[in-house]
Amino acid sequence: MRGSKGPLIDVGALLEKVEAAAPIDAVEAVASALGEMVDARAVTLLISDFTGRAVVRLTSAGRVEGARSRGVEQAETLPLAGTHYDQVLRTQQADVQALDDGARVTVPVTDRGDAIGLLELVLPRHPSAPEVADISSAAHALAYVVIAARRHTDVFEWGQRSQPFALAAEIQRRLLPASYTCEAGQFTLAGWLEPASSVGGDTFDYTLDRNCLQVSITDAVGHQVAAALLATLLVGGLRNGRRKGLDLGEQARYANDCLAENAAPGQFVTGQLMRVDLRTGTAAIVNAGHPFPLRLRKGRVEEIGLRIEAPFGVLPGKAFDVQPFSLEPGDRIVLLTDGMQERNAVNLDVAAALADTADLHPREVVHELGAAVLKATGGNLRDDATMVCLDWYGGPPRGRNTEQGADPDRASAPVLTARAG
């Protein structure tokens, strides 16, 4: 694939395929063109399932046994546990398996640490290291194609849903950020939500600008559509206040008043709003009746005590306290909702689970904590369990050390080597 004039894979030509294709066909067009460039016998995109425990192969050609279908579209769900797919997602490194008549190459499709999925190619030969690097670069470009294409079609969203969503879950999903993971020079952040069988109205959100990172986690009282609508009011108020340029305390007050004015009496939402100043490395937080955060510092997990104020929506016109928040380079901060600690999840030792995941990427930390609460409850969550993990590296604002959309220094497991199939 690489010759004396450089790589054979022409990323520019791949992106031209995007412009020429309809949105729903853009990803398939790029994958097909990539396959032709490397003489691949097969090229497959596998996208991450919403459960975090599977990947999904989408196709519109040929009937696949056991796949879900919608018209010509098919979605084949492949569990991750114990597979090389899981390892590639965790390590963000390519995997090469030798076949009798060639090799299977699997590479991550990732943007800023957000593991969108995997690209798998079957080649008629064993690729060289530079060839694998070329394929990895093309997969990174494909991440942007997927991000753009899914704005125009429901096919990806449908494919990622192993189970149909109830109306409350549909509303709740719209309140979450478009990407659950963000890697930056000074930090890595990841969030996750394990929904209860009866949706409980949890949300998390974040935004990053030139000078600060803002993070929120909220938990609306009640369940199902009523809780989802209540969460919508609060998250809408928080985002609107933030986009108006209000500071942290003003955002809290504005969202609180939005809730008090538009929700029925007695309805409320607990939550925390955190702001990290990227120039000074200092942080502040508003705590509206929410469970305390956890901090992993120098191998020790501890609860961070905060002054507790009334939840959002209880006291119209209330001014919220903006509390300084201790943050040092090397800290891991976890914000969580009470679904991680109460009711039938009471047997889960969250602090111990956090300590056990100390060496993992935040993206894997939240998945492991989610799996732990499911295990503790026998898979029967009675309340949403939501968490946000922030790894703070500190230092001045700076760029990332990045390879194909991920930071190799923050991988969760040893790099994979080529192996026999």
C-alpha cells in the first residue's frame, strides 16, 4: 500500500466519496473505496452499541442470520466480552490476525477519545506496519464521516439500539451530550448512564471552551416520562443560561427558576455543576442536594464533603453557593447519582470499585462502574445509575498527544501485537 511516493490510501479521495454519496450511503461509499485502495476482500464498519457491551455490524446487502432488520437495513449485534474487538476498543491499537490466505486487520474508529466503533478489513496478504498505520489513519477519517452522516439519518441510531427505547428513554437520550468521552491536553472526561427498567430522569452534560470545562450531573425526581420532562426543563435551563454567558452561580439560579416557574409544585431535580478554569487549574462546584463526589488521589479514594443546598426547583429565586473544589494534577474525580448507592444497589462498594479501576481510561472506568452496579442489582436497576469520570492532569492549556483520534498514553491495557487467528 505504501510505495516510494508515499501512502497508497488517499484520504482526500475518500472524503470526496462523502460529498458524492447520499448521507445514508456515505459511510458505505468510503468503506468500499478504502477496500479498493488496499485490495481488501471485505471491509466492515462496526459501531458501538448503546449498552457499551457490544458492537453492531450494519449492512443492507444479503440476509444475515440473527440480525435485526428494518426494510433493507440489518443490524447484527456482536457481544464484546472476551473478543479482540473489546481489546481494540480498550487499547485503541490495531489488531492483526493471520489467516490461511491473508490477514484480518481491526482498527479503532475514534474521535477525541470517543470510541465510535471499529473498522475491520480482510486482506489477501499480511500487512506491514506502515500499511496498518495507513489503515488506521483512514479509520480516523471515517470517524468524522460517521459523525457527519448520522446527523441526517436514523439508521445508525437504530442500529445501536439492541432493545427498542421507551418514550422516556428517547427523551432522556436527547439530553445527553453527543459524545460521552472527551480527551484534551489537561484532562480526559467520560460519562455513562445505566438506565433503570423504569427510566429515572438522570442526565450528565459537559462543554469545553477556550478557558474552561463545565460539567453537570442531574437526577430528576420520579420515573418515566414525567421525570424525563422534568429533566428536560432543568437541562434546557442550564444550557440556555450557560449559552447566555452566565457564570456558574447564575446558571444554577436561572435553571432553578426555570424549573420553579414551569414544573408542578413539589417537583425537583438534584444536581451538581462544576467549572474548571483551564488557565489557573482551579475548580468550583454547586451542590444542589446531590450525592457527594468521589476523588481518587495518590491511591486513596475519599468522599468530597460539600455544603448541601436545596435541590433545583424547590426555592424560587434562590442564590446558590459556588464552592471552591480541590483539584490537583493526578486527581480522578467521579460525580455520580444515587442510583449507584441506594435501593437495591446498596451492596455495591463504589469506592472499592473505583480503586479497582485506577489504571483504566475514564471511558473504561464508567463502563466498569456501570457493570458493577448491574451485577450488584442482578441486572434489575430500580433507579438510573449515572456517573462522570474526570482525570485531571493539570499544567497549562495545551494540545493532545494523539494517534488516530486517541491519546496512546491514556490507553487502558497493553498494546496488542499481531497474532495468529
